[in-house]
Amino acid sequence: MNNLNEITVNIPTLNEQRNIFACIKSVQNAGIKKIVVIDGGSTDDTLKIVKKFKNIKLINAKKKGLANQRRIGVLNSKTKYIALIDADMRPKKNCFKFMLKDLSSSNFVGVEAIIKPDKIKNYFDKSYQEIMDIHINKSGPRKMIGTPTLWKSKVLKKYNFDPFFTGPSDDTDLCYRVYKKGHVFGGSRGQVLHVHRSNLKDFYKKYTWYGKGDAQFILKHPERLISILKHQIYNYPIKISCRMILKGSFTAIPFPICAGFLRFYGMIIFLFSRLICKKEKIYNT
């Protein structure tokens, strides 16, 4: 029988007072007892809320970005498996049981859960979920996984996250390095509810932030420039849009077109800011 005591869940936070309570409760309700919260310098009530829970390991990290927090969390997890989730995610009751079974019964070194919306409130929620269902929520082997994921600790500890990444390509870099060593990732039947960012301002902020991550990834791995440009210029506006057409989701088509453009724009802006040595702003998790 799979033992959930073999899992430590890592949750990075930065000003997550709106999300962290529900996140921790859902993780506990899913049967997880070992939880590590790695805070990146919150100035709201995040820390106060976390301290209300018993048996939560809280680590105060410097405000150096998401990869730094994840790296510290991995180093402070002692179990056979490590799960990575974000504060705006709510694992369903059997999520980790499915993830553990899918990981332990395969040759995968990490598996990614299915992402479903907490609520569909507007166009942004609906369109974002369309991308998740087309691009992420699928079974079988894959070259990379993001969040929420469950990893074999020995592999995650060996390669770990690179603190160079202050943007969201920390997992892209990790998986790229692990995959090159011959390891494989996969999808899982576990499900996690995601509290989407649900307005134009957050849509803009989210995808330009992804562009920042793309920029950092190609700074470290310049040989992947063409792949990143293909993802921004072809996968989002063309490939995903065509799949939406085949599904009959015509109203959602502007979403991936704009998302791809914003990733490209965010990448260019970040590279320019590096060129002029502009001080970097760390984005909330």
C-alpha cells in the first residue's frame, strides 16, 4: 500500500494571504502530514496564517525568486518523495494517492497532476482552462513537468532548482537538465483545483512574467532559443488555436494568440532591462 507519510509537500509563498490557508487545509485533507512552507519575504499576513497550523515547517528565505525557495524546500525535505504545489492550488482528496501510485509503479522520476479550475468565473478562466486541457492535462510520458508535481526525492535532490531563475522557467530548466540525463516524466490521474487569475491585468502580468522566464532560460541555454521562439510564436497562436477550432472553442482563440505575444514581449523587455542593468522586480508566487 502506498504510504502518504513518504511525501513532503513544498509550498513557496510571497504575499499569499488570500490563498495559503485554503491551500494548506486541502493538502492536509488529502492525507499529507509533512508540509514545508518556504516564504520569500512576505509583507502581508501570510506568515501569521501559516503559524496558526501545527506541525508545519516554515522557512524564511530571502527574496531571491521562486527557484531559490524551491531549492531550499527540497534541501529541507527528508522523505522518499517530494510534491511541489503553489499556494493558489487545492489538491483534491485522492490527489496524492493517485500521484504516488502513478509514480511508484512506473519508470518516471516525476509526475504532473491534472489541473482543473476552482471556479469558472469569466472568459479568462474558461480560456486558460482550455489551454490546460489541450497542452497539460494528458497522460503518458513527456519531456517536462511543471506544478503541481510529485518527484522521486533522490533525483530532485541530485539536480535541484537553479537559483539563477527568478522567473517561472525554474521547472523548465530543471526538467531540461534531468531529461538530458535520460530520465522521463509523466502525467498522473491526481487532480488539483487551481484558483485562476481572472482579469485583464493579471492575464498581462502572468504571461509577461512567463516571458521573463523564457528570457532567463535562453540566457542559460542559448541552444534552446529556437525552441522558445517556436513555443511563443507557433505553439500558442497557431497550434493551440487550431486545436481550439477542432474542439469548437472559437471564442477562446484570442487568448493563446495574446498569451504567445505577451510571452515574447515579456522576454524582450526582460532582456532589454538586463542590457541596461535595471533592477529586477521579484514577482509574487
